[in-house]
Amino acid sequence: KQDLIIAIDGHSSTGKSSLSKIIAKKLGYTHIDSGAMYRAVTLFALNNGLIENQKVKVDQLVARLPEIQISFKLNSLTNKNETFLNGQNVEAQIRDLKVSSMVSPIAVIAEVREYCVALQQKMGKAKRIVMDGRDIGTTVYPNADIKFFITASAEIRAKRRFLEYQQEGKVIPLDEVLANVIERDHIDSSREHSPLRKAHDAIEVDNSNLNLEETVEHVMQILQKRF
Ligand code: C5P
């Protein structure tokens, strides 16, 4: 197989990360979850009193960005690249609703984006990567070899997230999950810096009526046809 950079962008809860992880495994590539970086920065802000009453203390957070070290380590049991914040495994914590509901306002901050994008570009130097996010095909790797844009209806995405929470033993009302999905879509699509949008050369995949396995198959077929 050739050395490619595969960009997978799209809305939240479309299964982008799971899809990217499986595709990477099939191709023998490295999967990089760019959203995990924004989540780790959010966790740092929450743990350091940089968010008060849902408001981010932007200047203070920006001043402390150099203190934030984010790295990934492959867990060979789960085949998942786990996220480390300043040496501590935070993979579970960054998936918490507390982090999910504050990550979009953190991700609008220009300096936070610069910091995360620089790290993403550095990690992609080796090629053979599948990176998922919101602006990989538009900003991080505008020259990616192939770009996908994954979407599905908000209701279906909320239902998926709801079931995930339920499996983790978290009981969060469906309408609250749906509100969070819609709110994040709105903030992500309307922000000034690298808003969430489909790159002009991205292939759109609406998986409202496809499960994960079917989405993987669909994307693999496109990859096989192309390369
Ligand atoms: O992909 P995930 O849902 O984990 O990303 C969490 C949040 O991080 C998104 O809702 C978005 O606000 C932000 N994000 C971003 N740019 C990326 C990846 C994620 O702004 N490339």
C-alpha cells in the first residue's frame, strides 16, 4: 500500500473515530484522533480552574498552553491510541459529558487551535495516517491524499451517543444528549477559525442508515477503487 494521509472529517457522533480506527488497522496505518487533543486541553482547563460558570478564562488558558503536553500511546489490548495529558492517561476522563459540553467553546480559541494543529501536523510527518476531526481536510492537511466527510441526522447521532452513555452506565436524558449534539454542531460550524465544513474535494458519506460495519465497508470500497 502507498503512504497516504487519509483525512476523515464530519459531525460529532457519526462514528468517525471508530471508523478511522478500523480503517487504520486494516491498512496498517496509525489512527490519530484530533478531537482528543481539544478534549485534553478542555480537561486541563477544567482541572486548573480555568473554566468558571461555563465561561472559559481565555487569557489565562492561552498563557498556560506551554504547560500542556499531549501524547498518545497504543493500547495493544484495545488497539486504541490512548490520550495522555502531562504523562497521565486521561482517555476515559476526556469522554465525560463535563468535557464534551465545554470542548467546543475551547476549540474556538485561535491559540488553542494553533497549538493542536501544530501537533497534528507534526504527528502526520510520517504519513500512513488516518486522522479524524473537523478541519483535517480543510486546514490541517489540505493536501491529504483522500478526504471523507461523514455525516448523519442529529437525531440519529444523539441516539447513538445516548446508547453509548447507557452502556457506560451513565443515564443522561435523550433530549439533553440531542441538545448537546445540536449545540456542538452550531458552535463548530459557525466559529471564525477553521469552521466545520466539507472540503470541496471531500467525499461525503451520510451514514444515517448505515451501521459502523457498513460504513467501514463503504469507505474501504472507495479507498480500494482509488488506490
Ligand atoms: O471528535 P470529537 O467529538 O471528540 O471532538 C470534540 C470537539 O473538539 C468537537 O466538538 C470540536 O469542537 C473540537 N474539534 C475541532 N477540530 C478538530 C477536532 C475536534 O474543533 N479537528
